[in-house]
Amino acid sequence: METKLGRIASKSANTKRPEFTSLYHLINKEMLTQCHRELDGSKAVGVDEVTKREYNENLESNIENLVDRLKKKAYKPQPSLRVYIPKSNGKMRPLGIACYEDKIVQLALKKILEAIYEPKFLNCMYGFRPDRSCHTAVKSLYDQINFRKITRIVDADIKGFFDHMKHEWILKFLNYYIKDKNILWLVNKYLKAGIIDNGSLVKGNEGTAQGNIISPVLANIYMHYVLTLWFYIVVAKECKGECFLVVYADDFIAGFQYPWEAERIYEQLKSRMEKFGLELEESKSRIVESGRYLANAKAKQGDFTRLGSFDFLGFTFYCGKTKNGKLWIMPKTSSKKFRQKLKEMKIWLYDNKEQKLKTLMYMLNIKLIGHYRYYGISFNSRMISNIKQQVRELLFRALNRRSQLKSYNKEGFYEMMKYYPLALPRIYVSLFG
């Protein structure tokens, strides 16, 4: 199976406009069984409440039945179950949980779509792609803004991106390379399956449930045609100065050398998004003065007005000074994410304060190390050290809420910390080289 997908990827990479007319047969017993093995059985269940373990009990007959329904076009995905998780701004983020069997088929479909589109995606795209991550996106942005002639940043936010991708456009984009009507039929089945939200079935002509296996690759395909191709085929060629684009799923940052080009593209961006059913969040979208090139130019003119800052993937990029006094655009944990993490830690500590001390400290350190692994990047030592200090204070207060007999004074607390120290912050990701 991997060999067949590899041949598809090779054809896509080496053909300007490949056409794939026979793909549906790849979703066979072998592929579906492999997808079943790869799925995480600990994930939440969909509306039918079937788990991986239950599906596995009669795996062979279940897969054979699934293959038969797919061949006869009798397969019908069930609606995803909508759940809500809190966002850092106090609002709730909607997620969709597909049924287990639908997850199997979605994973097979995802493999095929990725084989076709991965070679076509531009290097500026980092979200949900093999061998790429938030850190590689941050590293790219760091390089662009420090080593190119950038003076303006277009910091744009798309309102409800996953909920507003038009089904009509998704299918048109897929049809550019995929001429197998059966694959398009299957994608359309997922798009039209709908969502169970608070017990009610919701269907429409737009959106794909965030959280479904198929959604990230569909989102990347949408952004590929709506934004990245347009930027590099149209925008970059029109610009007289330097420019760049860094995209992670629906989050993106564009940089420009000349202010008037940033302003022109910002206006064009609004109409571009509207054409495809999307809308910029005006309250979160703006043009920011930034870039090491601009900082040095201002310094030479004796203008020490502070440059603007902007956020991307949980980091705030601001103009600071290196140890040897050079002006530099650096990332640090955004204040919003810092406060959010402290709030989460406080809630968790108070909920778990009755745990045995050894267990409590072990679990707390796992959480701290997870934070360090993401935010422990070059220039951010102070912020990850701050989180450790703040968590230590929260820990002291939480332990003193257990009971009077278990209370700690400062000396007793410091002695305890010698036996159960908090994980030390460290830099995991270097932005140099």
C-alpha cells in the first residue's frame, strides 16, 4: 500500500498538472485494516459510542462489510458529535468527533489526499504536514523577519475558518487533480454528514468539523488555493520590495518591505477571502511596524520609537536587544498564553491537592516539561523561568489548603522542594542555524 501511495506522490511531484482517474480502489481491505491498527483507541467515541476495542472484536467481518458497502456506494458516514472545549479568550471551540468506522475511512482518504497534495503544497505551509510543526513555522518567521528587508507585518485572523469553508469550493479544488468521481463522492458524503449539536442534527453547505481526521488536509488544500498560490503567483510578482508568507493551518503572517504594499495587499486580502466564503476578523487583523531591517534603519536615524509586536502560534514577536546590544526581533511566550497556563495550573493543583505528594509532584512536572518543550525556544528563557516561579507559588498555596495538619510554612516548603524539586526550565528548540 505504501508503494502505491509513493507512486501517486511521485507522479504528483513530477507532473505539472497530474490527473488521477483511479484512486477509489485503493480504499480496500488492506488499507482499511492498516488504518484501524494506526488509530488511537483512547480517543473519544462518536454518536454510536463504538470503541476501537469493540470494533476489533469482529474486525475481519467488520472490515469486509465496510469494503462491500463502499463498493456498492451504500456506505453512509454518520454525523460527527459536537463537543466544546474552552479557548484562552473565554469562548468555546467546537470540535467534531466522528464514529470509529468513519475514522477508519477518513484516515484512508487522508492518506490518498496527502499523497497527491503534499508535493504540491508550497514550503510556506507548516500546519498538519509531515516533518513540520509549530516550531518550524516559528523558525521560518524568525528568519524572514530578521534576515530580510521587512518593515511591515500583516497580522491577519480568519473568522471561524473551519466552519466556513464552502463545500462547493472544496470539491472544485479537489477536482483540479482528482478525476475519480468516487473519491469526490466520498469527500462530499463527509461534508454533508452534518453535526449532532446538543441533540440536534445540523447540516449545511459550508464547514468541516474541526477535530475530524479528514479536516486538516481539506483545510490545507483550501488555504493552498485561496491564499498561498495567490500570494506567490500574484502578490509576490506585483511587489517591488521583498515579501514573505508563513502559514500554519488557518493562522498566517505576511511580511513586506514597503508600507504601501502591505496596505494594498491587506485590502486585497479582504476581498480574496470573501470570494471563497471567508472573512477576516477585523478586531484581530492589522498592519504592524516590525522587522530588524526597520529597527536598524530607525536607529541610524536616531528614531528610537518602539516597533510594534504581534502574536503567532502562542509567541509574541517583539523588538529587543541581544547580549551584544544588537537590535533583534525575538519571540517570547505571549501574555495571553502565559496567563492561560497559570490559570490551568491553578485549577489542576486545587483539584489534585489531596494526591500523595510524590504522585502530585510527578504529574505536575510532566505538565511543566510539556510547557517547556513547546515554549522553550531561543530568547524565551525568562518567560519559561517565570512560569516555574509562578507555579511554585501556586503549589505552596494549594498544599496549604489541604488541612491545618498538612500545612507548610516557607521553611518546610523549601525543605520539601529539595526532595521533590520542580522540573528545571530549559531551551529545547534553537532558532539559530
